[in-house]
Amino acid sequence: MADPDDVTFNRDFALRPGVVEAVRPGLRRILCDNPGPFTFTGTVSYIVGRGRVAIIDPGPDDAAHAACLLAAVKDETVSHVLVTHTHRDHSPNAARIKRATGALLCGEGPHRASRPRFESEKFNPESGADRHFIPDLALADGDMVEGPDWRLAAVATPGHTANHLVFAWPEQDCAFVGDHIMGWSTTIVAPPDGAMSDYLASLQLLAERPEKLYYSAHGPEIGDGPRFARGLIRHRKAREASILHRLGKGEADIASIVRAIYIGIDPRLSIAAGYSVLAHMEDLVGRGVVATDGDPVISGIYRLKGWACARCQIDTGCQHWLWRTGENWSPLCGTSACGRFARKDLSVARQGHRGDLLTGNSERWAKLITREHIVVKLLLYADGKLATVVFRGQGLPLSSGGVPEAPWQGGSPLGGRRWSLNPEDWNRIGRAENLMVCRELEAVIDDGRETSMDFTVDSRSVELAEAVLAEVVALNADGRWREARKRFDPAYLPYSSKTDHVELRAVAVLGPDRFLVRIESGVLLIDGDVDEIRTDIVAFGLSRDRRWLALATADGIIVTTDLDASASLRLPWPPLKDGAFDADSLCSLDVANDGRSLVIASDSCGIWLVRNGSWTELAPRPGVGDDWIAENDNCDAADDGCGVKVGSYAELRARYGAPSGMDVTHVAISPDGHYVAYGWQDSPGHYLDRIAGGSLDPLGTIEPDSDYPYCLRFSDDSRFLLSNSRHFSAGATRCVEVEAFPERREEAVCSIDDYLRANSIAELPSAAFGREGGVAWIGGVGWSHAASFGSSSGDGKPVFTQLFGESLCGMDYDPRSRRAVVIGTSGILHVMDPFVQAEPGTERGYHPRGELYRILLWDRLGRVVRW
């Protein structure tokens, strides 16, 4: 029988944007047209009362939605605007409503986090915060706001955000619950903005209140709110139990736990799911159930609290080795330095005590977990004889000598012996899974079928992957790396968790097997089998006609036709108001086909254009960056969402704690040198300017489909501009017809991708795919997407979709060699033939392309390895 408090989500919500719906006497609602993976069909704004009214959650910075709200209350007085919390889909329109009506802004207070950000946290998960909202009336728990026919009580409900309020309407037996409870989905709780302990306490508080009917800011109303709140508590406790179960199984990092418990999750929500798991981890660590070294952060390693290590006294939880000391067994760390000694000790104990590892009168289990957190269980019978090894759920019989047979060869796995490598097993498992993913994606895209498949799963073990890698490295050492590709299909997932320290930033194809790769310590030149680090170069850009190579050095920019050719142009760095230009801070560098016009973007030194040998500062400058930040002049030094204020760099450093207040700057110049586009993470959109002689003609701002502008690319013929913006792991790419943009803005802009956050875009020749216009290959988080753009976008389906299992940070295509190169955050350089479909089962995706080979750029390998 179903539990009476089970959660049943309702996604049936037919309200159309802009339509005023009378919900009940004295209550109207209007849906904002801002649908998305976090907002469902959009933000619902409520109008309470008649004659003298209050508006609850006026929504995002959206003039059209504000106009609908104002039209709905025409000839009425708006006395109060109430905000449940300060996220950008709820509060920014409050300022616009206040200007039009003079209403009093009411909320708990300005945006604040539930806790300070830890020093080790590099990514700011509070990126959706509205830091401009300051209430005229700060409401505390129990405060009342009243009108002639309505009375609302503020109920403090921290959790989703620290300043979240619910507004109860006792006389109507209902409550406006904002994002704290939603009928269509669970609420995201993402530290440090939110806190799971606060969220659960607030749910319990609402469950004990008398109001029955809940009106949420997203989706339909909830008929029995207290029952639903209790169901959410049970749901969160079940999620907590799943996390503890995965920790007990050996998963120790949040990414692995997300893959295990969020099966079939929308890829756009994977980062949000990770922060939800982090919220649970923070709560569990605070309650003493889970341990971690250092602060509980998204990149942390977690373990159940349990026994202390016999050597280092670190709490090992269930992740331990058992170390024999005489007749006793003690736990040893499997993840610390002493774990290496533990393996040696166990090897000796294993070999010396094959018949009597443990003695006793009952059946016993011993869990042994390697530093890769893979569970091995030893089943021991009452007579102390080791009969079976259970590895990943598979029973392995022992030989007469007490040694497991397959898949180990020549001794016990605890003895550190080599895995018995069977390439057929490696390839067979990988191909079967890849083929299944390819077919599922085809059904989803071609037939519109829904799927619950987790496309990231790879059941091949880390141990087997490491053994395959060892063979690949050995073949490289013998100069026979091409045999590795023939023998082993490329790995998909098993290596990603071991290579996240590698930082690749950009790539350029100079020839069939000649590449430039920007790495953290300089630029790596790969030429056939020769690898050379060029420490004299910090960044590079390649013109679209492949003729000009712009090289950034410590002293300035060099433009040349080849790495070792004489310079055609030398430019010192632009003069700054204070200090010298920091060449290492360059985020992007682009050069036009004339070899004389180029652009650079730097978080610390701004965005600049070179034209006729002189520098022009594109941002920050008056009218670019100061036009929106000037509305709110109270950002604190810890806030990296404040944008850019025009002034000296010394002032900006002192004020914002960063050299320019800019982040993720990016810039592109059209191949013909006539247009330039630029932006940064917190800019109001992408700026598009025409270059007219020695001056700039601003054409306008391309507003993002999602929260933050992220990357740009002009088409090879300079007719179109591709602009990407992102929100968490999701994003959107727009295609802009450049010449038509100023006069026919609505007709000139169309969307070609609505789910990928991209760090890079390459253009492929459309004729090769039977398409008109162009084909944009968009590199996103975990996968890529090839989409038509230009005069004809085809049937709307992707040309192909390629899953790489890593975030992609650079792409380039060379029409002469017909090679494409993709680089990712796991330190892999993928050399592709984009026009040849992969052999079925070897690559994951929708009509995936063929990978010719890959290059592994991992510090732990000590050298470049080809596969």
C-alpha cells in the first residue's frame, strides 16, 4: 500500500505566459515566459487583493512580464511588492514595478549565503543571485503585511536560500511558498546559497502549520500542502539513505554518487544534482555521520565515519584495509599514503596464511577497498578456508592452491599482480554499451521518445582501465602507439576522475598531425611524434583562412605565417592605467584574415582591439559595463557577480578583490575585420560593434537566452555571429545575421541550440552534410552538438551529437587536412574526422564521428601518450 506521505509530482500546468488567470476571489496569477530546466514553464507572479493590491514574486528582469502585471492592475493601487527570495527569476522585476507604481518593496533582506564560501571553492554556485534587490521593508518571521481585503504573514523558511520567506494567508487557508516547495519537482538546495539542515527544518515548520493550499512560484498549486511537505522530508531522507549506501559501496566523490543515484537525469541538471548531494554531505558532516578531510566542498572525498586507521588514526569508515597483526586485524587507510604499506602487508599476510586468514566459528566477511574505491569481498567459511572471492558481485572460484583463477593471473589481487588482460572483453563491453547509447539517442532525436538512460555509465572497472592504459603506455615506449588503437577501443569514462587536474585552454590545427595546445605552463607543439613545450609563447590565435598565426609573448603580440617564420607584425602590450599587462591572464586571442586586425580578452586587463597598429579598449569603457552596474553601488569585495565599473584598475582591484571585476572574458573578430563581438560572464549580453575606420559603431547587445554570456564565433564568411550563454550546466546558442541585426533585430536572431553550455565553437563545411548555410560544432559540458545555422537550418535535428564524457574547452577544424581537434578538461586531445561516421559501437552519440586517435596529456604519465 502506498505511503500517505509519498510525493507525487504534477507537471500538468496549462497556464499560458501573459494570461491573467483568476485563481479564486481576490487572487490572480500571471506566468512569465521564462521556461527552463530550473523554472519549469516559467515564474508565476501572484496579485493579491482588489483595488489596493500586493504583487508576489514579480519575476526576472523582463519588461514584457512587467507590462502584463501593470496592465492587470490598471486603475488599481499596488501598495506592496513581496519577494520570497532573491534569485534572478523572482526579484529583479521588483525595481521596474516600484518605478511604475511607487510600491513598497518587501523581503527578508538583500541576498546572502547560508555560510561563507570556503577558501578551496573556486566556482561560485550562487551565480543565480539577484544582488541588486534591497527591500524598503525588511520582514522577519511573523511580520504582517496588510491591505483592505488581505493579510499576509511572513514565515521564515531558509534552505533554498538563506533569505527565503513564505507568505501565509490565514483567512484563505493558503500560503505562497516560492521555491521552497514546488509541485512539479524537488527544490534545488545548493551550498553555500542554500543549506540542507535549514531546508529540512523549514519543511517541518510548514508541515506543522495550518495552511492547506500551497501556491508555488513554478508550476501548479498543491492541494494538501502539509502532506506534501512531509512527503518531501521523506524523499530527502531517502536521498540521504542512498548517499550513505553509495558511500558504503565505495563511492567517495560527489560526481560518482550523482551518476549512481540520479539515473537518467537531464544533463542540464547534473551540476545542480551535484550541489544537492553536497548539501546532504554538509548536513551529514555536521551531524558527525560522514567524514571528509578539510571543508565539505563539491570536489571533496567523503567516507562514512567508522574505525580509525591503525597507522595514521584517520577515520576510515567502511573504506579500509584489514591489516593482520598476530591474531588480530586492524583497519588501514585505502586512500592515504599508509594504504600503500597496507597493500604490501596484506600481500605478505595473504601468501603466508592462505588457509587461515581468519579463524572462528561463524561465516565472516572482510571488505577490502582499493584507493580507487572498488569493493572486493572475501567470503570465508566457518573452518577458515577461503572458498570464493566475490569481485563486483561475481563469484570467482579458487584454484587448489587457494588463488583466484580469472580474471587475475599469477596470484592474488592483493599481491599487486597484474590483471590478466583480455582486449576482447574490454572492447566487447565498451562496444555493447556504446551501441546501446547510440541507438537510444537516435530514438530520442528521430522519434521523440523519452529515455531514462544514463548516457555516462561505463561498467568497465577502473582496474581494467588502468591495465589497458599500462599496455598503451608500454606500446608508446616501444614506438608502436598505433597498435594501441588497433588493439583497444578508446576508453570513455574510467579515466575522467583521475585527470581533472590537467588544464588545457585552447587548440589550433596547423597540419594533419601538427597541433598547438595551450596548457597551464605555456604552449605545447605536437608535430608527429615530437612534442615540444614553447615557454616563449603564452597564447595563440589562428586566422580563419589559416594564413596568420598570432602569438602572445611576455612582451606583446607577434603575427607570423608560421611558428618559426619571421614576424610580419610586432606589437607591445597596450598601456594600462596602472601596472603592466599580464600576458598569462589572456582568455582569448583572435586574428582577422588581414593579419593586422586582432582582439584579445583578459579577466585582469580588459578586452582590446588592434587596428592599424594601435590599441582600442573595448571593455571596460564608458557605456560598456558601467551602464547596468551603476544602478547598485554596494557590492562587497567577495562578490564576483558585480560586473565592471569604469575606473582605474587599482580602484577595481581594491573594490572587488579582482583586477577588473570581469570573469570569463571572451572576444571575437570577424574574418573580414569589419565586426567585433565581446562579453564576459556577468555582462548583460554580447556587445556587437562595427569597425568603421579608426572608430567603433555600437550595433547593440545580443541578450542571452540563458544567464551568462560564455563564448563567441563569427562564421567563416563573416555573415553570422554565433553566441553562447550558459546557466549552471545548461546553455543556449544563438545565430545572429550581422548586417540585419541593427534594423531587423527580431528577424536577425534565431536559436540553434537550447541546452549546451559551450566553451568553444568550430565551423564545419555544410555541403559535406547536405545542408545549406553552415554547420556549427558546439563543444559543451560532457558532449558536443553539430547544428545547422544561416539561411536554412534544415529539420531542426542535429547533424550529429558526440559524447566525450568531459567538459570541452577548445575546438578547431582545418579544411585543408580535414582534421578536427577537440580538447577537454580531462586532458585529452581528440583528433577527429568529422565527415566519417564512427564504426557502430566505438563512439557514443547520435551519428557520432570517427576519432582517428587521441593524445593523453596527463602529468601522471610523465610524457605525452598517443592512443
